[in-house]
Amino acid sequence: MSEEAVMGPQSAGMTLRIGVAYDLRSHYLGLGYTEEQTAELDSPATIDAILGALSELGHLPVRIGNAGELARRLVDGERWDLVFNITEGLYGLGREALVPAVLDAHRIPYTFSDPCVMAISLHKGFTKHILRDAGIATPDFVLLREPVEIDSVDLPFPLFAKPVAEGTGKGIDGASRIETSRELHRRCGELLERYHQPVLVERYLPGREFTVGIIGTGTHAVALGTLEIIPASPDQQGVYGYLSKERCEQLVRYRSAAGGAIRRVEDIALEVWNVLGCRDAGRVDVRMDENGSPQVLEVNPLAGLHPTHSDLPMIASAAGMSYRELIGRIVESALSRIEAYPAEGVPGTFSSNSILV
């Protein structure tokens, strides 16, 4: 595929100074944070791969780093034509919205979703309220904020419990599936104490589980492909949780999925993507109920981008798309938004940092 086909006709021939904002896992491990606390953060291999792909696409990538480093460089007067933002953050329910909000305040365009979408999608309860109001199937649920509320749960067993605002399967393991009231009290009490955030309790779905890769924004969004997720670890009881995701090469089988039922899964995923207003690229996780009907579990508008370890690049690879092409499509989606609505970035055009070649 030619560079113009990957980048699109509007951005082909333009070299952009693209800052890359990220949270490096090794940095926080060095500060004393645990493996689990840093599970959502990125490896040097991911950052190097993104920088390499941007260079191959003809751009000038610049390492920025985390939110603190971004703030320091903004104060120093540094600017970029575009920021490729994959910062996850560590604190609070709005941690994924922090860098997009800072960039919005400085009118610097960036990849992926805006602060509103980032904050809502991280909170699985808020997401499910919106999807349910939009008529999109999602398992019945309750949100528990303190232990005294556990007795008020009025859903049929089996149930499934998880922290309301964690990623990478944190707080999810074989004990997440709950069969009795006693298990419910024990598990929810543990999660409330450990993660200091509400616990989402929802009806357990026994069917097949899928993750759908989405690329694009609005009417230009398409389903890139779908992987079926088949946890193979006996001690995880078929649950795709933290351990399975950390050691996915050994504990999970991924199978490319297609056919009529999968088209329905992908249609639902696209509907979710547009109802929430997600942008550029990400994933939607779907699981079948006992009747084989797909229901939405959660949405990830800031999907991992490790070339071989993360779901979205694996979906792209299964669809015949190279890593370079995937990064190019993400950048092109962002540029299309900026060119259509230039007030989102620098008024009228790209900044003086951009170079026409």
C-alpha cells in the first residue's frame, strides 16, 4: 500500500511534528509502584514502535512523556502539530481525560477521544447507563459504593463483579464469577477495600466473548475485525482477567471471528462507538448471553498499541493491516477531524512547525 493510501490525500506530502505522550511502566515501577498498579501503562517497545511507525510515515515524532512532562514543556512554550496521546494516568476516575483536557486548553490537536468520552468510558457504570438508554443490550447491573449496599443487590445468580474504573483486567480473576450471596459479600468487600472505588455487579453471561477493533470517527468508523477470546487457564475458570491479559501468550487463545453472528457483533460495536462519540481507534468488548445474543461489556477508546501483545494491533494483523498502516490510519483519522474543524486545533491550518515536502 502506498504512503498516500495509508495517510490519505489530505495529509500525504505533509511532514508534521508529532509529539507522543505516554506513561512508561518502568518509570513508575522504579518509583515503587506495583506490577498491578502499572498494568495499564506502556513498555519502551510500544513507544519505540509508535515512534518508528510515525517516522516511516514521513513525520517528525517527538517524545513527550507523561502528563507532568507535557505540562512542563507547554510552560516552556513547546508546541506540536499533533499529539499522539496514549497516556493512561494513575489517579482518579478522570485519569484518561487529563492529557486530552490539557491539550484542549492549549488548542493542540491530538489522537483518540476527547476528555468527556475518556471519563465516561473509563467508568463502566456510566457507560452502561448511556448504552441502556440508547437501547443497546448490556447485562443488567448495579453499582455498589459501600459494603452496606451489597444486601440490596437484586439480580439472579450467577453474577460478575469488577472495579468500576480499571483496565487490563485489574480486579478480575476466577473469583469474579459469583454463585452465592456469601461469595457476593466476600468478593465485593474485597474489591471495595482494595481499589477504593465503586464495584460493578452485573449478570454473568455464559457465552462466547469477542473484542471488536474499530478505526475511524463517526460515519467514517468501520469495524477493523473481531477476535474471539478463549481463556485457557484452568484456575481462571474461563475469565479474561488481569493474569490472562498479562500472560496472554500462554493463557489465552485468540481466534479471528467472521460470519453472520459476528457481523451482528460488529454492527453493535459500531453503534456503541458512535453513541459514545469515540474517535480514531479503539475496541468494544462483547459477550454472548445464554441465548447467543450479543451484549456489550465495555468500551476501550484508548486501546493498547504494543505491536504483538495488544488486542487492537492483533486484530489489525489478522485483517492484513501492518502496524505502520494502523498508526497511519489513526493519524489520518485525527487529521481529518482537524482539517474539517480547524478551530479544534490551530485556527485555519497546521502550525508553523509543519513542513510541506
